[in-house]
Amino acid sequence: MEKERETLQAWKERVGQELDRVMAFWLEHSHDREHGGFFTCLGRDGRVYDDLKYVWLQGRQVWMYCRLYRKLERFHRPELLDAAKAGGEFLLRHARVAPPEKKCAFVLTRDGRPVKVQRSIFSECFYTMAMNELWRVTAEARYQSEAVDMMDQIVHWVREDPSGLGRPQLPGAVASESMAVPMMLLCLVEQLGEEDEELAGRYAQLGHWCARRILQHVQRDGQAVLENVSEDGEELSGCLGRHQNPGHALEAGWFLLRHSSRSGDAKLRAHVIDTFLLLPFRSGWDADHGGLFYFQDADGLCPTQLEWAMKLWWPHSEAMIAFLMGYSESGDPALLRLFYQVAEYTFRQCYLGADSHPPAKKGKGKALAFTFVRDSLRSTDCGAV
């Protein structure tokens, strides 16, 4: 037990150093001081290679800055709060493009003109998270009002009338549900209900509905987590029905673990660990080279996504969170060993041309690799995280 605590402490320090390094990179290179908001298409040296602004990334960065400002003393710094507020005000001015439906753009020009709108809820979800966190750190009611209004609009689209998303009901389209939709709604339920009894009660039933919808994606007698199912929770035919995304399933797993913890449901926790943590990891881990595949086909056929064999940074981050959370909730040392396995691979591969340890000098390292190729011997610089 003592060795286990020492190892966990070492990883905590290592991840903390990485957080400091990554934050220093974004603080130095991503702020648009002319128009507000953030540059997110950055090379490893911090140079901006495209100044388009993706609304979901703007929302995530506002959320992250506020969250760190609120939760960690070393980030309780005025420049972080000022940047978050500038990003939030940029979103308030420009993100919504289709009143009164409250639809957000998917991508904006540098000065905030809409370029593209997606027929989905995800820009709006990250907009909601950003506004709620801004309210928590500023106590300005207008941010919370915006968050709750958008949350109610999202719920309306998902559960009552999706026509405002602009997605036509074509006769040949298969009626299906992506796991991403109830998963993101469950994330919003957690976000808005945190330390807020009124909103927690208001969205409690929605949280249970989301959990049930996510659990429908466990198919084939509990042996596979499928990304898409029919609206009544049955497996779909063809590539759409066989599609699997191991990292996404692991992410859904830790959302469900938080839900089971809030509701005190130990049986659900055990089921989630078995199905949303262990199943996708066992099927998605590359036994030859290590790392999680991006996409898979449940029958072992060739996925239609040509990038299926890539190993992106984000699924490995989700896996590390999921296994640590599973270990914290259950105390099962096997989950801790899986965290070590994923973490060692990830930190070994994410530094281009570097050894397995982060640079010793905080704030001066380059951005992490975004994509690992299949043989794990090279990394590709498809972006920065």
C-alpha cells in the first residue's frame, strides 16, 4: 500500500508538471488580444497556422481557464480570469447565429463572422459549460442565465423537437442515436448541478434518462459497446451499427461513474466498470504496438473511417481519467495497473523526439503530439493539445 501511494504521488506530480507546461504554452500563444477569444490551430512552436475559431474549442478553453482558476490555487491569477472573460464575451457577441432558436455556429472567422453551422448540439453544449463556469468565478448572473437558457434549448432539441437543428427528415435515413448526445447531456447535468441544489433537482430526471440511453449502447449480450443504436435501443445493420470508438466509450464510462457516485448506485458502478471501461479497453488496445485504436468494427471488418488505426491523444486522456476514477470508486488495483499502462504509453509517445519524461523546465516545452501512428514509432503533428 505504501508503494502504491508513492507511485500515485509520483504520477500526480508528473501530471501537475505537464499541466503547468501546457498552460504556459496556451497562455503564451493562444490569446487573441485584438478580437478576443483564442487561436486553437497552433503548431508545436506556437505559431498560428489558421485563425478560424471553432466555437466548441472556444467554449472548452473558457471552461478550462475558469475551472483551473476556481479549483487550483496556483491558477488563481488575474490574467487567467481576464482571458476567460474575454473568451466568454467573444462567444456572447458572436457564437449564436440563428435567434430565436439559439443555434450556435460551429466555426467563426477571427473577428467572429459565422463560417459554418453544424446540425448537432455540440457547439451549444460547450457554450453552456463555458457560461456556467464564468458565472461560478464572476458571480455575474447574465452568464448563468445564458447557460440555463441554452441548456433548456438543447433539451428541447433532443427530447421534443429537433427541427431547430436544421436536420431534414429524409426518407432513406436510418433513425439512430449516437452515444455522444446523451453523454454530453449527462455532462451538462453534472456541470450545472454542481453545488447547486436547485438545478441538480431540476435536471435529476434528465440525468437518469441520459444514463439509461447511454447504457442502451451495450449490445451483443453485454460484449460490445456500439457507438450507434436504433432509437429504441437495438443494434443497427451495416457499418453504422458495427461502429465502435474505444476512447468515446471510456469517456462515457467515467461520466456514468460520476452519475453512479451521485446516485449511490454500487450495482451500476460495477456494471459500468465491466462494460464501459474494461470492454472497450480490451478490444481497443493494440496488443502489438500499444495504444488505443481510434475506430473499430465490432465484427473485425475494415472500418469505413480511413484514420481508424491512428491513436489520438484524447482517447488516451479519457482512458487515464476513467481508470483512475474507477480505481477511486472501487479500490480495484487492476484498474490502477491499467492507468499505469495507458499513462506510460501516452507520455512515452507524445513528445516528438523526446525521452519518456516531460521537459524539466516548466513552461518551455513544446505542445504535445496530437496523433500517434499505428506502429507507435512516430508521431504526427496534426495539431496541438
